[in-house]
Amino acid sequence: MTPSFSYQTIPESRIATFDTFSAGMLRHHVAAILEFDVTDSRKKLQELRKNGTNISFNGWLLRVIGMTLKNHPEASAFLYSKRKLLIFDDINISIMIEKKINGNKVPVPVVIEKTNEKSALEITAEIEAAKNSEMGSGDIVINRKRSFSERVYYHLPGFLRRLTWSLILRNPHFAYKKMGNVIVTSLGMTGRINGWFIHRSIHPVSFGIGSVLKKPVVTGNEIKIREILNMTILIDHDVIDGAPMVRLLNELTRCIGNGEGILPSA
């Protein structure tokens, strides 16, 4: 007896996901699996919402990531040659937003530019605008129509598509223009995940945001229940060494824990 089955069409945007995952396997990323105490920061956000200022948790995180990386520019640099790094002045963060295309929910990227200069409120508004924007089946990036060469890309065989990504990554100016120098994925915000996920990336630095969970934490020689954010960070060891990595992560931990960047003046 023939088993019952059905086919489901894979959206074109997923094809690029396959290829970037393959390219990401070739990067020399170091994975940091971290926990951040966001108890006080979430309280600040809740107080602002009560007063009519709606700043999303993700919008604020992008603000913190942008201003922290601005202080550690080599972490988001591209390897230009064996002896040179290409460091862009601004932190442009690519984030994944789930959109419905032809009845299917598909993650598509949107690039938030100059996050190091924008407030958490501005970033939140930009994310919400991207979520609410109309998107056709032929689009692959929110707010950007794809070019003729991008349309051709989806009809190429796999080895040529992967070669295309190899060429893109060898041209940092083009890569930065198309995808920014940082990527943030927030799988934990779509459902409760009691753990971490190890993602792949072609960016110099990337952040995998997990869930916020209540956990017992030792503070001041006492065990207290705190809200803890799970996060995985991939950092390209070709562009930054171990000691600068630790300084970056220490500053990020402090900024997230203190709720820095929530207010425009912070």
C-alpha cells in the first residue's frame, strides 16, 4: 500500500539560508554560550511602557549591541587581507523577521542601519515598521527590491550559488552594503526555550537570542530568583583575539545588566 504523503514548496528565501549556512561552516567563529541577568533592565522597560513609552526588548538589545560594538570595532570588522582588517564606522545589524508569504511563515532579513547612533525607541519603531510592511513573493529582503542578478541567483545550481557567496564575502564593501556587519537572530522570542541554540553565520559577529527564564542566582551571598537571558555569540577569531573578545563580552554583560541604552540619554 502506497503511504500517504504531500509536498510543500520551499520559499525562495530559504534557498539563501541553505547557502549561507554552508558558507558559515567555513568561518573561524568562536562560540560564547552566555547568561545575562536582565531583571533590572526588564523592570525599566516595563516602567517606561506604563508611562506610554513602548520600547521592545529586542529593540533595546540591538541598541546595546550597537553601542558596545562601536567601542570594540575590530569585533565587527571584515578580514580584508592577511594583514588588514576593514572596519566600518557604523554598526549595521541584520535581523530576521517572520513574514507570511503565500500562506507560509518565512524568516526574512531586514538591516537596521547605524544602530550605534539610534535610540532604542527609534530601533523599536523601525522593527515594527518592517513587521507591518507589505512583502511580495519575489522579495527577499524587507524594504529592498531584489536586483536582476539576485533573481538569477535563485535559478543557479547549488555549487554556483555557494561560489557566489564566496565571492561576496571576499568583497567586504559589497557584503556590508547587502547584509551589514552584524546579525541577530531571536528564536527564543518566538517560544520558550530552556537552553541555547548554536547557530551559523557568515557575519564577523552574530548573536543568537534565546529565551528569558527565571533562574536561581547568587547575588550578594544570597540565592535569588532572577530573570536570565540565554544567548549564544559567534565571534570571528580571524578578526579579533581572545583577550579583546573577553573585554567585549564583559562590557556587553555590564550594559545589559544595568539596562544601559534604554533611555536616549543612557
